[in-house]
Amino acid sequence: MLTATYILVSLSVEQASIRMSLLAFQKYMHVQLRQQSRLSMAQLQYAGDWLNRLYQGGYWRKVEMYLIPAIRQAAPHADGLLDELNGLNHAALESINVVQQGAGAAIDHSELQAEQLCAAIDAFCAALLQRLEKEERELFALARKVIVGEAWFAIAYQFLAHDARAQEARRGKAQVLPFVLPAPLPATGGAETAADEAASALPVPPQPLRAQA
């Protein structure tokens, strides 16, 4: 059905954008944290803000808002797959908790190794990238099997309404995704001083943009 194909192609475009955001964030943080053993509070806050922003953004995807509810209605037996997807979300959330706990430790003058932050970021990205792959490989295939007829047209209408609301929101607000690399940071002074200055110069992102009802 052409409507089903349109919907799944639209979702694939959305998936690709999120994947690029995750990979760009992961690469940027690795570059910034390389050769550092001690982290500044600014770096921890920046990483935590972006992890939370990317995580929360996942709940406003069309997959979550429209496709999964339609699958739940059409195929109650799909709970096993949906539980697996939720499990990957929980794994990503645990990585955010690690970073937040590290920021709390830093307040108490404890140290958090840069490699620990990189590991948390890697675990976060790996969990969400695995979820995206599982959705494309299994969830989309299941949708083709269990969603039929008018249900596809209902989802397509929801997509159009969603896009119209998003376009309206963009007129007055900056987009929160994809992850955009900050401007290159100058390195001055010693290695540790330069790292702290660079981290302090990193822009702190605003709160995630919520979808309008």
C-alpha cells in the first residue's frame, strides 16, 4: 500500500536524523575529552544536558507517538518486542544517571575520570542506536503485517498534523535536533587549564522542545 510505504519512508528519514545526532554528539565528546583525566563541572553539565535532550527527544518521535500505539491496538502479542525496545530506553537512561551522579560527586570535590564519562556516553548511544536498528528491522516489518486498511490512513493524517504543528513551532522557536557542533574552541595555557577553559566555553543547550498537542 502506498500509504504504508509513505509512512515507513517518513519514519526512516526521522530515524536517520536521530542516528546522525547521536553519532555527532558521541564523536564531539570523544574529541573534547581526549587526553583529559579530570573533568570540569561545565563539561559534566554540558554532557548531561545533551544526553537528557537526546533521550527526551526520543519520546516525541513519530514512531513513539503514532506507530507504536497503532501496533499495540492491532497486535497485543507484540508486547514482547515493545518491551525489548523499552529495555533499551532504560539502558540509555542508566547512562544519564551515571553522568548525573558524577556531577554530584564533582560538587563534593571528587574526581570523575574522562574515560568513565566517555564510557557512559558510548553506552547511551549504543543503546539508542540499537533501538533504532531494532525498530527498522523488526518493528517496521511487524507494522506492515498487522496494520491494515484505514489504520494506515489514520496514521498518515496524524503525520501530516504533526508536521504542520512542528512547522508552526519552528517559526518562533529554534529546533532542538540534530546535535550541532559548537564553534572550535581555542587552546591556551597548560593542558588542564586549556581543557577547563574549553569546557567553560561550551554552550549549554536549552530544555528539550516538547511537541504541541
